[in-house]
Amino acid sequence: MDYDNRQKRLRSLIRNVNRQRKRQAQQIDILCHDLIGAQRQFIQRLETIGFAAACYKSLLGIRELGRLLDTAGQILGRQVNEAHVIVHLRQHGLFRRYAFDSEPAAATDQVRLVECLTAELAEGICKANKICWLDDLLALGLQANPAVVSRLSAVTIPLCQEGRSLGFILLCRSSQQPLTMAEVLRISAITGGLSAAIEACEAVSSPSHEIP
């Protein structure tokens, strides 16, 4: 009888030890996952800070709007590969469009989408003053061919200074390579400084990239 009791106690002890080991292993897995996630986020923040610093350095001292937007457009184009980049600015009560680094292979659908951005829609985007994905643009009144919309990934990012909307950046790319939140957040990191630089320009000129 004593032998049987000892065996039962031993088996119970082994089961408890195994449960504790399993619980500890699960806790270690969760901790490692959290640490990896935190490290990844930290690296992304450092990359975003580095990108913003390099961008501001490139824009520093530029006082002519065309050159400013040309430089910014090249920077944005390098950050969002194979994307159509359009800057919409409010100027003298009207909207002007500045296009940069369009990909010829996908330009047709992208141009069609841009052509659907009426002054009324642009005003609605400015009033929304937030990141607007394609679904948001449709809700704001975008009227585009559904077939074209299905082939595109698009987002607008506001440009504002002290609460006043200066316009927005439109990013557009094939839906086969959809725009990511990471890309949008990285671009958003420079819009404050870019907005200030736009407002600080002494004169507004018409760059060669302007769309009639």
C-alpha cells in the first residue's frame, strides 16, 4: 500500500512539474514574441526618424515652390516604389496638381483616377483632414469606373499647417502591390515639415511637372 501511495504521489508530482514547465514555456514564447515585436517597432521608428531627418535636410533652404515640390516628389517616389505621386495644393482658391515619378506600366489607371478628383472631392478630402484610403474617397464622392478602382490601391495624406489645410498628397499604385500602412505612416512623418516649407515659400511658381 505504501508503495502504491508513493507511486501515486510521484506521478502527481511529475504531472505538476510537467504542467509548470509547459506553462513556463508558453510564457517564454509570449515574452519572446513581445520582445521581437517591440524590437521591430523600434527599428521602424528609427528608420522613420532617419527618413524624416534626411528629407528635411534635402528641403532645407529651398524657397521656390516648384523646386521644393520637385525635391519632395523625388523623395516620396523613392519611398513608395512604383507609385504615382500627386501633390494637390490649394492656391488662390483653386487646386493645382503636381505629379512625380509615374510608372508608365500602370499609368493609365492611375491617370484615370486622378482625372476623377474633382474640385469638390478635393475640398472634401481637405475638410476631412485625415488619411483617406480608397474606400474613404468613394464615401466622399469619388466617381470612378469600378473596374479601374479594383485595379488600384490609393490613399491621400493631408498637408496642413496649424490646422489649416494646404492640400494633400495622393499615392496610387497597382492593387497587385497594395500600399501599406507602414509606407503611409512613413510619408505622414514628413508632412508637417513639408507643409511648413510649402507655406514658407516666398513665391508660388508653376513647375514643369504641373498638370494643366
